[in-house]
Amino acid sequence: MEHYDVIVIGAGHAGLESANICEKYGLKTALISKNYSDLGKLSCNPSIGGVGKTHIASEVDILGGVICKIGDKSAIHYRVLNLSKGPAVWGVRAQIDRDLYAKNVQKYIKSSKIELIEDEAINILQTNKKIIGVECLYAGKIRSKVVILTTGTFLNGKIYFGNEVKEAGRIGNSSSKKLARFINKNFKTMRLKTGTPPRIYTQSIDYDILDPQPSENYGIFLSYFTKQNTNKNINCYITKTNNKTHKIIRDNLDKSAMYSGIIKSQGVRYCPSIEDKVTKFGDRNGHNIFLEPEGLNSDLVYPNGISNSLDKKIQLKFLRSIKGLEKCEVDQFGYAVEYDSVDPRELKNNFETKKIENFFLAGQINGTTGYEEAAGQGIYAGIHAVIKMKKVKFDNKVFERDNSYIGVLVDDLTKLGVTEPYRMFTSRAENRLKLRTDNSYERFAININRKIFNKTDYNLIYKNIDNEKKIISKLESLKYSPNDLMKKKIKVKKDGKIRNGFEVLKFLDPTTNNFKKFFNITINQKLLTKIYFDSKYEVFYERERKSYDQLNKNKKMNLTNIDFNKIPSLSREILEKLNKYKPVNLHDAGKISGITPSALFQIIKHKRNKGTKVA
């Protein structure tokens, strides 16, 4: 019987990152997947990144993960979201060539020491509530010290096209029923739902009447280590639904699995189906649809924004009511997926289950949604498996919620649980000005290990860290009086305060030429942008800390006599949850999944305005 240190079940983003980091740290690792061809398969949208999501992915990247590196190797279109705002909410989003991504993942696995087992895991083996291995359909029993389960949407998975139901984890892949029996017997579970839009043949789309969305080239990539993208970059296109589209959908809601009552599980609030959009936001003229090519050599397009579970005939009808899609032909219709997930409060904060020792869960099985959230959990579970098996030196403070988005995610899941699939937003973090994609390397530097990087990448990180320290030190040694700055045409208060170069930096236009001219220091644009915003945000860091302290001081604030509907700044989602759960105090409100720090501050402000004493 084969023996392993770690067996990872499932080869999606969570499974890949778990197996990768365990192998890099020297554990004998096996990865179980039903089919070799499933490695690197992007189940839903052909993109990686976005606001909140890039933030997690960048942390995975610096921890030794592969989602960003392989993403950049497979990218065919880039955009930087929120570029007009500060870098705390910038989000790189890359369109990915599906075939290229799968090939790059498969190539990576082949080049590693990870042993791929093409089989189906049907049972988890344990003795006295401690892992001893996995039972597979064909290979039988396989021994291991640790098991990491990353089954995505496959546990008791069902897919729905209107009233048509099939047992599957995604189209073309069977659901995991035998493994689901073990999970449901041993853990508290729930049913969750996600969905996907149809895939349209690109030659059937009239691009001439649509608005192109060119790829942006700012030299900003998903991975810290990427120097350039050598793939051809192509356009995406934008269209939108209209009143005719909405009428077709409204008239046929009884043919939607979600609205006919067939599905009763909770879907992704932040990625609503087109049925939800039309029903809840029906007063809008239209909803944007981003036509995203599935690859350089693919004849398919992913219409982002119209996931649905309508009858196939109705899908085609509403699609052909949309500008540019009047003659469209469909390769695969959209569908909903319903699956079992485990209540994440069944987990310790290292993602090991409370009931079975050395059994870790990661990814959508923990009630999340999204590639990046899955990757973050995968590397987190893998690292903690390594810590447990090899007793490696690892500073876990990096995973506290004020230090990382992975920390925010872990804390939210294990303490609050979920009532719907969890997606990361920057608003979930109390310390988001410091949790930026451009400083992940700095926050995680204490744990950067030679074992998990090649020599080039390792040297790059420490060369840049060393260079930054030298530049900051030189800036802090430079002193400027208000008169000095006035002479240089920089307006400051005539307060007699002597400012150092780092404090002065925020007053400059941050170009490398200006920086060289003013301070006589040579710097690259990437580092300049990073330290410029460190300088600019310095005063706000202290405000964030004080705000966080204020939440703690007011956690016993009585909320039983407050009408939340009279707080105009609260979103519809927040109001729904507050009115449903009726928290007794601010601490209880903060324990409700989805209630953001910003919402809690708005409640405090409202109470203060009403004359209530606030700490």
C-alpha cells in the first residue's frame, strides 16, 4: 500500500495550491483527480482577479502559490479596475485563455514531484478520529498522514437547466455521491448554489455594432514576479440587456430553476443571476454584459453578467433580444449548480476539522465562491498541514485579519460561518489601506523561504526589499523646513515643522523624473508608486487603527431600540441582514456574515447623532 504525507482530493484552484505548497515544503504529496484533463480547468469565467480577489491572489503568489504566475502565462487581456482611486482598491483582472491555462497547469504538475492519481475518492479513512488515508474507487485504500479535501461543487452536485436536472458537479463531470455520504454523516452541512452563463459561438456575434474594450498595458500583472506577457492581447466587447430582454425573462420565471421552486438553496448574492437582476433591479434600462473570449484559438465567448438557470429555449430567445447577439448560436447553455458544503465553523482556525485530526478542508466546500478565494484557502490549508507535519518555522501573525485578506477570510469563515457563498470584498477588511496588492511581499516577508521559490524569484524579493529600505532610509535622512519647500513650490503650512523626505513625498507628482530631480535618488516606477502611497496614507493608518479600537470599545452598544431602516448609508443587503437577525448589540451585529466594518461605523455614527453616548 502506497504511503504519503499528504493526499489532496480535488484538483481545482484550492487543490492545486494545497498540493503545490506541501510538495515545495518537502512533503510526499499525492493529488487525486478523476481525470488528468480536468487539471487547470476553469469551471466558470475565463478570468482571474478583480477587486478583493486580486488582493487574495497576490498573497497566494508571495506565499509560493501558482495562480498568478500561471494566470500571467495564460493571459490574453488585462484591465486594472478602480485605477482612478487609490491602490488599496486597485484590482488587476486578466482574461485567461482556457486551453493555455489548462496546458500550463498540466505542465507544472508534470514538472513537480506531486504524484497525480487519476481516480475517485469515495471514503476518508480514520482511526480514533485521526486520519489514516483515503479509499479510492479503483486504487482502493491509500495511506496518508494528512488529507486535504477540496471538492468544489462536486459533493452531491446537481445542475439545472430550467426544470431539467442532472447529477453533476459541473457539466461533463459526475458528482461525488459516496464521499458526500461521509461528509454529511460527520459534519454539519448546507446546500449552496452557483451558476454560469451560456457559451456563444464568436462567429455568430455582430461585433461591428458593439463597443470594444481593449486590453490595458500598465505593466501591472497578476504576479509579483512577471516581467512581461508575451501572448497576443485581444479585445473584449460590451453589450447590455434591454426592456425586451427583461420582459422575456419576467414572463418565463416559472421556467427558471431558481424561481420555479426546484432550487431552494442560497445563491451568490454578489454575482446574481440575470433572473435576480431583472426581478430585484427591474427599473434599470439594462444590465451590462461583457463578452469575454475563451481563448486565442477558441470559437467561444463567455457573456459575463447573464448566468441563469432558465429553460434552454428561453435562454436562446432572450439572448437574441440583445444588441449584437440577434443571430447568436449557443454551444452550451447556462445552468445552476447546487451542491453540499460544510459549515466552516466546523473548522479550527488552521482549517483542520474539529472532529477529525489531520483532516483539512479548503475551497468551495467551506462555503465560498471564486477561484481566488479557493486558492487562498488551498495554500492556507497546505501551509498548516506542513506546520503540523514538519513543525516548520512559520509566523502565523501574517494571517491575522489586520495583516492579510487571507486572514480576514479565515476569520470570517471560522467565526461567523456563512448563509450564502462567501466572496471577498475590500470592505470586509478593517485595515484595507495597508492590505494592498503592491505590498504583499512586505507583509509576508517574514515567511519567505528559499524552499518555495527558485533562486531568481527569491533574489528578486530580497533585492527589492533591500533597495526599498535603503531608499526609505535616505528619504528619512533628508530634512526640509517650510521655507525650503516653499522655494521648491510645494505648498505646506508655515508651522515651522521640519519634514523628512518620506513625509514630503506625498506632495509630489509621483514620476521617476520628479523623484530623481527632487531627491537625487534613482527609483523604478513600481516601487515609487508603492512608497508614494505609503507616504500619502501614513496619516490614515493611524485613523484606521483608532477606528478599529472604537469598534472594540463600543461592542456592547445596545441596538434593540434602533430602526436600521433610518440609516440611509446602509446597503440593501446590510439592512436585510440586520432586520432579519435583530442583533442585541454591536458585537452581535459584527458576527453576522456580510456585515462590514463600514456598516458598524455607520451604526455608531447614527447613534451618536441621536444623542447616544458613544465611546
